[in-house]
Amino acid sequence: MHTLTPSLPQIAALIGEPARASMLTALMAGKALTATELALEADISSQTASSHLAKLLNAGLLQVLKQGRHKYFRLHSAEVAALLESLLNLSVSLTPLNVSTGPQDPALRFARVCYDHLAGELGVRLYAGLLTEGLITEQDTQASLTEKGVRFFEGKGCDVERLRRSKRPLCRACLDWSERRHHLAGSLGYWLLQDVMSKGWVTRQPDSRALLFSPSGKRALCKHYPLQTRAC
């Protein structure tokens, strides 16, 4: 628990330090990691990592989970993840147009976890499909679920009313780091990714944000959800 409310310059300085930026980016996968694992991600010593993690915890950017003698660190909230994704997108927008944006790994570019929802080419094409079918609407970059969308997702087993009661927005248009178009975030984006994973259509690539769809899993996704054609 942090005791002081950090100022904007303090938050910017905390996130902008290269080692801390590497650790925060690693946590964008939504998994809790140990200090040792985060030290490896940032290519720094465990002692240096502990110092950085203490500062991030004190600022409220991270939270720590204890299991026996072990400590695991994760992003404090979806809002922190959204901030980091926005900063990644800002860095891309300031990059020359002839430079490739986003991760270089083709698997990460195709489908990856963005904190707790589906991102990459597949996530963008899913969002576009939901728009085309009138299941969601977007106005001024704000996404909303339509009545048709409520019926659609309830037919998939989603308890939309329960999601509405959560503290998070039901739908949020999240600008994709590599595709530069929106994918679906919010509590519905989280539910959708959990639904896809529970059906065994996709697996997590170890030590990566990449999501690996089997050929049959990709076909099943395209059958059950309205994706744009090229992703199927």
C-alpha cells in the first residue's frame, strides 16, 4: 500500500526509467511474476530489481501477492495497463512512418494478451467484426454494447448484467500497439478472452504475451464470433 500520492512528474519518471519500463511491459501479459523473473526481463541484478519494485509498489503502480515465502508482482489495475498501452501507442505515433510498429515477433503481432484481453491482428479483426454486425458501436473512440450485442453475448453464456455491475467499463476501445486500430478491452474483453481460452482454442506461449491458436481453434473462433474474413 502506498502512503503518498505521486505527482505526474514522479509517475512519468518511474515509468520512463528503462529497467522499470521493461518490468512493467513484461507484466502487461497479465501474469504475476517474481522479482527474479522481472530482474531477468530487465537484465539487471536482483538487488537492483528489488529497489525498482519497491518504488513501483510505493507509487501504486504494482501490487504484490504472497504465497508462502514467495512474492509475486503484478500491475495494480486495468487502468495502469491502459496507461502503459497508451504510452506504447504514443511512442509508435512518434516513430517515422517507414518504421514497423509493435513487436517484431509474428506470433505476438498476430495474437497476444494485452493485460487481460485479446490484442494483435486477431483482436483488431474481432473488434471490427463486432462493429460490422452491430453488436457494438463506437463513437468518439468510446465503445458500447448494443441490445443486439447483449443478446449475442448472453447466447454465448455471458452474464452481461453481472459485468455491468463491476467497477470496470463493460466495453472499452483499446488502440492496438501493432495494428494501430482498436481491439476490445473492458470487462467484456476479459470475458471474451477467458471464454476462448476455456474452450481450448488457444494456448499461452510460455514466457510470452503471445497466444497460439491451433488451426481448429482459429476455425472455431471464426465460426462462433464475427471476425473479418482474412483472420479465418
